[in-house]
Amino acid sequence: MARKRKTNLPPHPVPVPAPPVPVWRKPWVWSVGAIAATALLLTNINSILSNARTLPSEIGKTSDQFFNWYGDYSAWKGKWSDFPEGRVDMAELRLTSETFRLDIDETISGALAGSIETKGICDRTPMFDRLLVEGSISSWRHAEVSVFDFIGGHKRVFATLTLRRDGDVMTVIPRDDPSTLFAKESRIALDPDELEASTGKEPICGKKREQFMQRVLQEVQQNTLPGTDSQRL
């Protein structure tokens, strides 16, 4: 008889142990971490709240610094005219021949304010020798302004102007000027000596406002009937 061969059975598989659970996945680790985070938050809550309050302010300061640099606000401020006495290169600047003065007193956060005098204001407005100016600076060389004053307690805008600045030279171009108070284009320059520029200069219109008020007073007196004051009493 033939002998049966023994078949080699595969060995029984050895059980593989399960991998250990990472420490960070254990519940107690999460609990400890949450407690530590809460403690850290409570410990530094004053500092966190203080920084949160300060952040918008710091962002605002940074924004103001950027736009101040972009608009070069300080360079707009000063006394601009067709005859800046403090300049020795006046002939080379090719300034306008008509008397023109623009005083920019404030440039706060891009807002511009001041006053303006021209021959057109003298000739074409009955009582004003100068008008007020306000507007905004959009870049280091460009601004839009309104020329206005108050009549009977109400603001009246006489014209709107575009100001284009190239260093210490400014070009003034009217955008809306129904009374033609301004030339089509005026070229003025910054007076480097502001103190001397602000003193010793006669107003372009002379004593126009004072004379106008005197005329009005005389007309009122002439039109007042005799005995009016006594009747009122």
C-alpha cells in the first residue's frame, strides 16, 4: 500500500496587538487641555480685552498715517498767491497775472478749509471781499473745493474748483462758476515765508465790505420815517 503524504497545514495566525491610543486622543488629555486654556484665558483676560480695544485705534492711526503720506496734507497748508514775495524764482513759475490769493488754514484728515480772494469776487459780488473754501484732498496733487459764504444764515455755494498741486505751484480750475468769479485757469504758488505773507498785504478788494455796510446803513437811515422810533416807544 502506498503511504499517504502528510499535508503541511498553515500555521495558526499570531494575533496582532491593537496599536496604542495616541495620548492626544485620550479624554483626560482633552479635559486637562480645556482646563488649562480656560485658566490661561482668565489669567490674561484684561490684557486680551485691552488689546482688543486698542486694535481698532491702532488700525485707525496706521490708516491716517498712510493717507497723510498719500495726500501729503501738510504740503497743501499755507498761503498761495500770484505774487509770493518770499520766492526768488517767481519769474520762472509763470504765475497768473490776475491778483489771486488762497489761504489754506486747515488740512485735517484730508479735509481742507480756508479762504479765497480774487478780482472777480471783488467785481461780481456786492458785499463780499473774500469767500470761504472747504473741500477734500484726494491725492498729493489733487483736491476738490467749494467756494461759499453765509447769507441770511444760509450757506450759499458760489463756485466749485479743482486744485492741482505740483510741488509749490498750484493750478486752480473752476468746474462750476455761474458768476464767473474765477479765470478759466489760475496759476499760483506757495509763499515760503507765511508770517510775512500774512501781514502787510492790502486786501484785494480794499475796504469794500466796510463801504458796503456803510451804504446799507445810510439807505436804512434815509428810508426811516421821522418819528418812527418815538411811535415804537
